[in-house]
Amino acid sequence: MKIKNLEESNIAKAAVICNDIVLLMLSYWVAFAYGHGLLQACHFPYHLKVEMLICALTIFPTFYFAPPVFLKRMVHGNDILGRTAFTVCLQTLFMVAALGLIRTLEVQTKEIFIGASLFFCLLYAERSLIHQYLKNSRLKGMNLRYVVLVGHPWNLADVYRTLNDHSYGFKILGIFTRKELPEDMDIPNLGDRTHVMDYLKQHPEVSDLYMVPDTDYTAETEEIFRYCEDHMIRFYALPVFLEFLTKRMELSHLGNTMLLSVRNEPLQDPVNRAMKRLFDIFVSGIFLLTVFPIVCLVAGIIIKIQSPGPIFFKQKRNGLDGKEFNCLKFRSMHVNKDADRLQATKDDPRKFKFGDFMRKTNIDEFPQFINVFKGSMSLVGPRPHMLLHTQEYSRLIRRYMVRHLVKPGITGWAQVQGFRGETKTVAQMESRVKADIWYVENWTFSLDLRIMWRTLTNMIKHNEENAY
């Protein structure tokens, strides 16, 4: 299991967003107090409450168009300053536009100027302090990513120098090469690249691999690439033509070195993850407080009448980064010993009458909103598979484990494309995996909304032939 980056943590990201909202509201409260007096500001009149509400709401579109950069490993003070200024300007424009729509609310230009100026100062101080804290924690050996280099050391010299800045939080474990290392490259020479696979298997902590391709080792390179894909190791190749990389590559930079990464992952962006997580909490929270208690009561009574046993079915499944979690469902089958081994079939004798109805209408999936609210699942993402299937298909299907780079979902792109329910052949599962990987590489918030809408319409029209 790879160590999760602090800067990619949902908790850290949510804390930053909430803190920024507090700073923005504080800035405009001070601006109001300056113009109307401290006593009136302490009473929070209606005028001030609306103004602060607008402040909080405008943060979200601002962060969408101007995502913060201070959580990234390789960012400098000027980058933070420039992005902070752009963020404040954009938020101020959104706020002015919102105030313009509320004609009964008049805010003085001086108040907006003071609020925006104070927000800039507080925001820049916050971002600088957090960025400095992250650098210091990495210097102390916390929040590290473990790196292996493969290839000619002279080609990897710039990569080495960049990653060797300990404030970035990378630990270079060594380099695989037949060549002699330059004097300034103070890392272990791990030998010929034919030993890379053995090393990776013995060191599961490796999270990033940088490679200079060599035409003399095409087969070994392809094997390394596949292993990285199947074990959630991020693979980077210096821009040299590789025959086996026929798919579109993503251009990235490491300092002054240009790299090709295997794919673009939109949900690596903390702002995108924040937006997705907040939407998950909002929708699942409303559902759990309104519809779910009624459905749970009715379904629970009928399940108990038709089949002895618990109301809920719990099953270990693989989620984000391959981590196991308990996936919840309404129990739709009689209690049986094959639940963790066999998929449901069309005329499965294990199903009872109401359970069959729940599966066809997707009602059995409703308890997964609890998983979404807790954070082990998302509303939209690759469907989680039982542990046995993950073990089997990860050996049979290339890039199968890539689907675990995002949280699993109640519904997903594969499901609305028709890849739902029982998979009778490896080819069917391979098609589902390809759709899941496409989702990982092409995520947008609008895509999630589109998938949710198509799922809802499919449920109403009952267009899902394999829903049994």
C-alpha cells in the first residue's frame, strides 16, 4: 500500500477550504466594522449576514477556476503570490457580480476594497505558512514519496538534482544502470535494469519510477511499465520513443526536465477532489436524512418477513489505492456461503422475491450512500469489486488496478455504458475496466452529473438488461 500524500488528503484539502472561507468572512467582517462601527458589527445585522454568506458561496467557483498551488511539492514563493493575487481578484469579481444581483443590498466600494485587501494579506500568509510547514515536515522525513531511477545517469542528472531537494519530499532509493555514476550523484547503484522487477517486488514502498528507455531492454521496459500500472506506481519516461506506449501520453515537467507521464488524472488536483467530496457529502447527507430512513424501514420489514437474517449485507471490497472497506447493501439473497465468491445470475436461486425486485430497481444499493458519506466511496466512480475478483482479474487484465486510483462509486461510466451486472467472460470485464480507466483519465464535475442523470433515467426506464 502506497503512503498517501498529505497534500492529496481529503481531510487536509477540506480543512484548507474551510479555513479560507473563515479568512474571507473575517476580512469582510473587519471591513464592515471599519465602516459601520465595531458595536454594530458585533450584532451581525441582516446586511452583514447576507454579505458573509455571499463570501462563503463565492469561494467555490473561485477555487474551481483558480485552484491553489501551495499544496504542490514543487512550487515557489512567487507562484504562491501570483496565484493568491489572481484568486482574490477573481473572488472579488464574483462577489461584486453577486451583490449586483441583490439590489436591496448596498455595499460601499471602500468596504469591498478593504475586505479584498485584508483577504489577500491573510490568504497569502496562510498559504505561505502551510507551504513552509509542508517543506519543513518533508525535510524531517515526513510525507515522503519513494523514487527509483532507471537508465543512463547522465540523462537522469537533472531529475536527480531536482528530486534531491529534500524540501520537495522525495527520497531516491537508487538507480539501475550499467554506467558509472557522476561524482555528484550520491545514491546507490542498484545494478543492471534486469533487476528492477525483483527490486520493486521487494520494496512495495516505491511510489514513483523515472526511466530512460533503452532499445536493448524493450521487453524489460514493457514488463516494468505493466508492473507499475498494476501496483499503483506512477511511471514517468523521459521523452524517448517507446514502441509499447501507443496511447496518448501526458507532458509534464520536473524542474527543467520534460517528462511524459502515462496519463492525466484530474482527481489528483486537490480542488477537484474537494469539489467532488463536498458534492458527495451534500447529496448523500440529504438522501440519508430524507428518503433513506423511509426506504430502510419498509425494506427492512419486508426483508425480515421473506428471509431470516440481517437487513444489511456487508462485503469486503477494494476501494481507493486498493484499500479494503465494508461495502453496504440491503440483503437481497438468502444467507449463503458463496456470497463472497459467486456473482448473482439471472435466475439465481439464492435471491428471494423482494430481493430480486430490489436488485432490478437498484434499491439494494441505497445503503452505499452511507459509504459515500463516510468517504470510502463516491457517488460516481468505478464500481467496487469483491476481493476475490480483484485478485483474479488483476492477473488476467492489463491495467486492471488503475481503476483503484480514484474512489469507487455507486454508479460509474462503465455502468451507464451498459457494463453492469454479471460479467460472464474476461472480455466483458476488460471492457468494463477500459471504461473505468477512461473515467479516471477524463473526470470532470459535469461528467459526474451526466453519469448520475443517465443512471437515474436508466432506473426509471429499466434499460439495464444485466440488472439482476
